[in-house]
Amino acid sequence: MLRLPGLIDLHVHMREPGAIHKEDWQSGTSAALAGGVTLVLAMPNTQPPVTDAQSLRLALDAARQKALCDYAQYLGATPDNADVVAELAPRAAGLKMYLDHTYGPLRLANMTDWMVHLARWPREIPLAVHAEGRTLAAVILLASFYDHPVHLCHVSRREEILIIRAAKERGLKVTCEVTPHHLFLSEEDIPALGQGRAEVRPALASPADRQALWDNLEVIDCFATDHAPHTLAEKNGPTPPPGFPGLETALPLFLTAVSEERLTLDDVVQRYHVNPQRIFRLPSQPETWVEVDTEATWEIQATTLLTRAAWTPFEGWRVRGRVVRVVVRGTEAFRDGKVLVPPGFGRNVREVSG
Ligand code: NCD
Ligand code: ZN
Ligand code: ZN
Ligand code: ZN
């Protein structure tokens, strides 16, 4: 039995408020615990999106009532909310700027709007961006004008990881995350997955792009799932939304890579606990750990998952390593496939007292 620190997932979509048929704070944090994740940062592209005090309260009310693991909630940038979100910053996981088209209504089309947020948002509170290809180069440049740290979400392509390497070599304050699906899948998997199911942003890339991520592992600060549940009916329908569930499959995939000597255990702990905590200035969770049976070999099957999405792009994959027990703040929260804490057990790690 292996003991790991509670994993920290910087990038999950809980879908509440607004789309609880896909996921809610209870089902999403159940999936987190099943994956050994004890702290999740929730993205703001909900309905309504989390862009002001009222919508933040709506999301945090749901989380307070339902969450089973600890959490914080991102704010989303719009063309006219820079002052409003800067005011709320200490209560948020961070600010998310969507700079390319993806799922949901949040998108900052104009670079002048990026600049307004870069000027206003506090430097010591995380700023995360969805920026692909040339957009990624553009936001690194503009962030450098303001000497503002920027965290690049779900990096997926060779040119992106090489730009990030070059930016780091020049001392720019950039950090990045990579998802399991961009490390373990490529566009060659699209026919087997089916076009609709394979929809995800950033899109699955070429095998050469995937290999570039592995070749530049030292540039990758964090692993994050971008757990983005949509139902199978939606994925198989006429306008399939982009996104994969990932919370329950990430650690087994990483541990399988460890057993194959493609990663070390320390690579995983650094990127799925240590660096997320440091970069996002998250408090440590006392008496919190995950017990893993590293010898257990099993087959990923959607029917056993706790996410409401009820499907996985890794269906049928044989993996090695199973989460047996999760202890959060001294309480046994998960054991042998079952959640043992009540809804509302999770705490907001950005809660301001008083
Ligand atoms: C995400 C979603 O469904 O909310 N989809 C995705 O394909 N990754 C949005 C996002 O993270 O870009
Ligand atoms: Zn995104
Ligand atoms: Zn996302
Ligand atoms: Zn630690």
C-alpha cells in the first residue's frame, strides 16, 4: 500500500449552477475522492457564469451544501467586470480568462480587454488562461508587459510547450498544466472514440504533439484533469459539446505510466500536489492523504464511475494502481469505492472569516 498526499486538481468543471444533469457539486466531488483528489478548483463557465458577487454566491452556496472534498471557485473575466472581479479576488481560486472559443459564453475577444484585467487583477492571486497556439504567445507577451504571472491551462501542442520553455528560459512568470487526455490520447484515437465523443478543447493533437509533451516534462508544472463532463446523449448528438470527464481516471493512468517507467512517482506528486499548492498558494490540508494499492490491475469501465457523465474516453483501458482509501482532515472520506462523508463536508479553502 502506497500513501500519497491529497491530490490537488486545478481544473475541473462542476456544472453547478445550471447544468446539474451533467454533474453537480456532490457527484463531481465524489468523482474527485474516487480519484484521490482532495481539493478541486472549479471553473466559472457555469450557467450563469461566475462573473460577479451574485453568481459567485450562487456557486459557493451549492458547493457549501454539497461538496465532499475541499474546493475553491474561479471567477470568469468578461469585457466589463475587471473592477468587480478584482474586488472579489481574495475569495476566488483565481481569475480565468477564456481567450479562445470553447464551451460556454465566456470569451474575451479583444486583447485590450485582456490588458484591462492584467492591469487590475492582483499579482499574488492566480490568473489562468485558456489560450491555444498564437493566442498563448500573445498572452505571455501581454502578461509580461504587466509583470503579471500567468498560468496556461491544458497545454496540448509542441509549439505551445516550446514557447513556454522559451518564456521560462527568459525568466517570464509562466506556469502550465497538461491534462491526462493530451498525454495519453491523440487524434489517432478519434475514429475509435467517435467524432462526437472525441470533441474536446484543445482538440486531441498529433502523436508528435503528444510526444513533445513527454519530451518536455520538466517544463510541465502541473497535471490537471480539465474534468469536463457532458452526457453521452449530448456527446453523441448533433452538436456534441467539447470535454471529457477525467477525475477518476487520472491517477490510475499516471500510476500505470509509473509502473512502465515513463514517469516517476515523484513526477506525479510534484505535478498533482506540490506545484499546484505552491503556484495557487493553497493551504495545506492537515491529516489528508490517499492510500493506493499499486499492484491492483483493473479495467476502466464507465459503469463503475461516480461522475454523472457516465462515460470515459479511456473505456476498456487496463491500468495499474487503485485508490483504496482517502482521508481528508483526519476523517475517512472514501473507502473501497464508497464515499463516507456527508454533502457539505468539503471546505472552501478561500473562505474569508468574519
Ligand atoms: C470545457 C467545458 O466543457 O467546460 N471543455 C473542454 O473541452 N475542455 C471548457 C474548457 O475547458 O475549455
Ligand atoms: Zn479551456
Ligand atoms: Zn476546462
Ligand atoms: Zn504536501
